[in-house]
Amino acid sequence: MARARVGQLDAKGAPLRGLALLAMGCAAAYAHIGSPDVFHEGAAGPYPLFVAIRTPAAIPGVAEVEIRTAASDIDSIRITPIPLTGDAAKFAPTADVTFRSPDDPQFFRGALWMMTAGSWQVRIEVEGARGKARLSIPVPAAARSTLAMTPGLGIILAILGMVLAAGVVSLVGAAGRESRLAPGAAASSDDLRRGKRWMAIAAGAVVCVLLLGNQWWELEANAYGNYIYKPLAMAAGVDGNRLTLQLNDPGWLRSRRMDDFIPDHNHPMHLFVVRLPELDRIWHLHPDEAGPGEFAHNLPDMPAGRYQLYADVVHANGFPETMTAELELPAAIVGKALEGDDSGAVPATGVTLVPEPGGWMARKPYRFRVKVTDAREMELYMGMPGHAVFLKKDRSVYAHVHPTGSAPMAALALTEEARNDPHSAHWMAPLGDTVSFPYAFPSPGAYRVYAQIKRKGQVETATFDIDVQ
């Protein structure tokens, strides 16, 4: 099915009725580095959709959902958050209504609570002139930070707390002083002393309660600190031309394992190796599992130098993770020729970036498009028209994106729609002279984008430098 051009998510959205996006722009290490939001371009039945999901920084937290459609006959869109796998995935709660923008009838916004960390999906239900249809998008949810209290709110709460404490002490003192008096009788000196004693006791009790409350608060804060996502650690080593990767769990959710990785594009790991500091070469490799938490791969020819490694894996529950490591090669490696889906040796020719009018802006979703000459010679690369890596030059942002978006195909295959129709997870435009990648640069700065296509059996890599305002 041909894909309609959806364009950018740049409309003014409808109000969210008091639900705010939490901690916009926070960095994340799960799924991608510094790029926590999820972008997806697909179809709910006959309705093409371009979806951006702004994940919350704190869990429980609110995710913001933005939906743009090329269809003009949609009546309503509802959204629901449900776990991606397990029994709970079979019992969806009541869907939330999205709000159509008053300035753009093809733009919808909504908000959802995500209550626990783990692998979720946002189910999108569309109703229009061509009937009802549904699309589900995997969303990894994890606490990335604690939300600090603003100084103004802290001052207000402190004042209210002091007023409340003073009121408790005053009420206890009045009860101790006047509870035994007959109606209309004046308090004696003994009554006054008794009232002061009760006020002292109440003040001590209030101080104890405040101290215990503060201790409880610190314990809860520390417990939540352990709940904040900690990525798998990765150590890299080389023996001859043999690369070994050892994963270690620093502790996060007890349910996380290192022996449950599922194939994504038929590979348990996608490894991108970038030469430092120039970022002028990139290899896309696919190590094999050598044991629980162990991967290995025979490297191709590589010059001596320093390299940054980004390794993508997907757990059995659909939760994706990205591990990083640096590798120093004191001498050049004489390795084997690239084979299979491994790539990186061939620069692309005749691949150009479609410019964005007005330049590139941070946090604004785009269809990042590259135009390909000799498109009739193109082939699918691991089932996709192309693959792209978005890398900020200071290495604070990394994202591996497909024409369908930033969710890995292994996670998309776990949605209910994909289980009922395996082809739905691979919805995309047919091969043509333009390959697009839905994405939003999370922060301003200098980026390098690597776009990979396959022509005549050979994978080519095009490199573009982007200045994001």
C-alpha cells in the first residue's frame, strides 16, 4: 500500500485539560541514548498516522501523544496504555479521548498515565468514514530522574506546614487549659500552667512527627532512586580480530534478565561502531550470543584508533536497551570481509538529503528524507528500505531509526495487531527514490546522521551533518 506524505507534526495542539508533560528533554539510556521519545509512522487500517509519544521522566507519569494523519475523514481517535506482553495485555482499560486541534483538523493530542516501569504499548483506535481501525505502538517506560520540587512550591508548603503545626499546638493547649472549666468560668493559674504543659508536649510530638516524616521521605526517595533506570553495562575487548562484549546488570528491575534477548531483523544485537573523534566512519555489525550476557563477532579491517560502540538489544517482553562502550585499537585490525547484513565499508553515491524549509528545530517531529538516484536498483536491507543512525556530535544523543520509526521491529511484532497480522508490523512505503525516517531531534546542537540503503546487493552509507536550532 502506498504511503501518503504526512509531513511534520507542527500544528498547535488542543489543551490537555490540566495534564502536563513531565520533564521535557531529559536524557534516557534505555532504547536510545538521550532520545527517549517514540516516533512511528504506520497505518491504522486505511488511515495513515504519524505518531509522536513523549515518554514521562518519572514513573508513574504522564505521556503526551501527538497524532497527525493524512486522512480527512477521521471522526475520533482514542488512546489506551496497556502492557505489551503478559495477561494484562489482554484487558485494556477504558480508552482516553484525544482532542482535535482547532487550528488543524488532522492533528490530535492526548495524554496517558503510565503507572509502572516496563514494556508498554499505546493502542490507538481510529473511527471514521471508512470504519474502525487500530494501531499499537511499543513504548518503553522507565523512570529517568526524580522531579525536584520548585522553590515556590517548597516555600508555600513550608508556610502551610508551620501554620498547621502551630494550629495543632494551639488546639492541644486550649484543650488542656479549658477542657475542665465550667461554661463561662475564667482559667486559673493552674489551668494556664496545665495548658502550657500540654502545649509543650504537643510541640514535642509535632517535632517528632516531622523528624520521622522527614526520615520516611528520605527512605522513600532512596527507594525511588533505586527505581530509576540503570542501563546494562558493557565491556569490550579484542583478541586478534575477535571482538567480545560482556554485559553486566548493575541492578534495576528484578525481572530484567541477560539471557532473554529476541532477534530484531533476525539478529540478537545490532552494533554500531563509530570512529572517534571525527565520527567519519561507521560500521553496522551483528554479534552473536556466546552465552548469557556475552556476545562475540569477528571484526572487519579496521584502522588503529579509538571507537565508540552502541549495542542495541530487545528483551523478550519487548523492552529495548542500548549499551555503550569505548574501544581502543592500538594497531590496525586485519579482519574478514564484511558479509551478510554487516556493513560500513561502502560510502553512498547519489544519495542526498531533502532539505527542510526553515531549517531543523529541536523537539519538532520530521520525516527525515533522503533521495536516492538509481532507485530501481534498490533492495530491502534487513526488510527495510533503509536504516538511519542519529548521533549528536558530543555523543549525548544516539538513535537507531527505521522508516517505520524508532520502535524496534521485534517489539512491534509483539503487539496484538502484529500477532494477528504479522505484516502489519512491517507497514511501509514501497521502494522508491525517497526513504524517510520519522524522528525529532531532542535538543539543539550539531548532529551527524548516517543513512544506509542497499543497491545491487551492496549496503551503502550516506553521511549528513545537521545543525539543529
